Amino acid sequence: MNMRFDLLTIFPEIFSSYLKESIIKRAVEDGKLKIVVHDIRKFSKDRHHKVDAPPYGGGPGMVMTPQPVYDCIKHVKKYNKGPVIYLSPGGTMLTRVKAEKLFKDCRKKGLVLLCGRYEGIDRRVIDMMVDEEISIGKYVLTGGELPAMVVLDAVCRYIPGVLGHESSTEEESFSRALKGKKEYPHYTRPEVFKGEKVPEVLLSGHHANIKKWREQHLE
Ligand code: 21W
């Protein structure tokens, strides 16, 4: 299986460092994930490759013009049949349930993530091309790139094998049931750190007791 994500942005470099590290990189190398970043500016038909203009009606800041966004989405739709999601402060909030649903609904078709900058994108192209608007929380950011990365990260955790520690044992199905929901406290070496000891039961090797302790310490 290979889930495809297309990211549309005027700042493609923002994604490079994150995508070339760790779990995401591994998933791409293993062919479980395909990520294509598109520079919206390259689609601008403006003489100076402009992608923004002042808002009609006045007000602060600039607005992304519809033409480059429209042409970029048209291009991407040839390769990605999934929904176009606009990362927007006014969208519906991303939750664990939403991330899992996006994975289930889009694992085959893929996902197109559209990132806005400035005050946002001309409403006409959103109404024409966007299927859904998603926000990642009630705080103000400078653009949709970090939110797109959050959606990508949250969704691709559901691709089988991406987390790398899948197993069919009962132990793992217990931790799977908790995954993304509740967490028990984690400890690792050393056994004593600045006088603080690791809970004795975790060193006991007694799996039933460890399971019980972890169930009692969910937060
Ligand atoms: C933030 C753009 C606020 C515009 C009227 C005129 C995407 C985001 C973003 C941004 C405004 C997400 C105003 C959580 C976020 C995003 C950039 C509105 C005030 N009103 N999730 N001017 N938070 N943010 N500016 O910021 O693009 S998903």
C-alpha cells in the first residue's frame, strides 16, 4: 500500500528538513508513503510570478490570488484523486478521530493539502476547489504549512508498518488499544536518575503485574 500526499505551498522549503528525518523518511523509503510538494508560485501567470494582492474592500495584509492556486490544484488533481483540504484557522478542528477517518477514507485516493499564507486565499478558488477546511487548534499561526505537516504526521501514523513496532502479540494489541488515546508513564535507563528510581514493578519482568500497573497509571 502507498498513500499519496500532495502539499501545495508558496514556501516548499519549509517541508524539506522535517520530511527527510525519522519515521516519515523511512515510510517514504519503504514505499508506504509518497509525498509531493508543489510550489504554487511556479503556476503564477503573472509577469513577476506574483501570488498575492491587497484585499478588495480594504483591510490589513495581502490575500493569495486565485489563479496560481487554481492552476496548481488542477495540476495536482491529475495525479491525486483524494479530497482537497485547505488548512485554515476557521476550519473544523483536527482530532484523533478525524485523523483516523482521513486515513480510512483517503488511504487509496490520497490527500491534497493546500497551505495558505498572508490573510488567506481568495474565497472563490476555495469554493470552487476545496472539499474541506481543517484547523489544528485555537491559536494564530503565520500560515498553513505547519498545520499541513501536523495533519500528514497524524494521518500517516495509521499506515500499517509506519510506526515500526507492530506485532500480533496480545501485549501489542493492548498497547494498540491505547495508542493515541491514553498514555502510561515511560521509563528507561538508568534505573536511578538523580536519586529517583524507576518503579520496581517495571524491573520485575512480571508481565501481568506490569500490564496492571500501566492500566492504573493512564493519564
Ligand atoms: C491566521 C491567516 C489568522 C489569517 C480578518 C483580517 C491554517 C491555522 C492556519 C492565518 C488569519 C490553522 C484577520 C490553527 C492557524 C493559518 C494563518 C486571520 C486576522 N481577520 N490552525 N485579518 N491556527 N494561519 N487574520 O493559524 O493559515 S490551519
